[in-house]
Amino acid sequence: MDAASAALMTASQKLGEKMYAEQQAAAGAAGPGGAGAQQGAGAGAAGGAAGGRAAGKEDDVVDAEFKEVRRDA
């Protein structure tokens, strides 16, 4: 079981490295203001390891302030 887990981790890491290299190449081709240049250096490795999100897709995050109002009965 441990050997199979180690083999899976190694294959996953190689896949992540390849995806990261492709993203870096695309960012270089897009130039300094391109969409690929906005991602952080760890974004490709994290995306490759997780295998989840599509490259360049941003989350819909809303930053807001709120005030809690307590009603004492």
C-alpha cells in the first residue's frame, strides 16, 4: 500500500511540474501584462497537485464589511 501511494505521489508531482512549466511558457508568450503573468509562482504547482481548477479562472470573491446588530429581548 505504501509503495502504491509513493508511486502515485511521484506521478502526481511530475504532472504538476509539467503543468507549471506549460503555464510559465504561456505567461512568457503573453508578455508582461498578459493573463498568465498575473498568477503567483505557486499557482501552477498548487493547481497541478490539486488537479482541480482550470488555469486562469478566478474565484468570485466579494470582500465586504458587516456590522452585527444584537436585539436584546
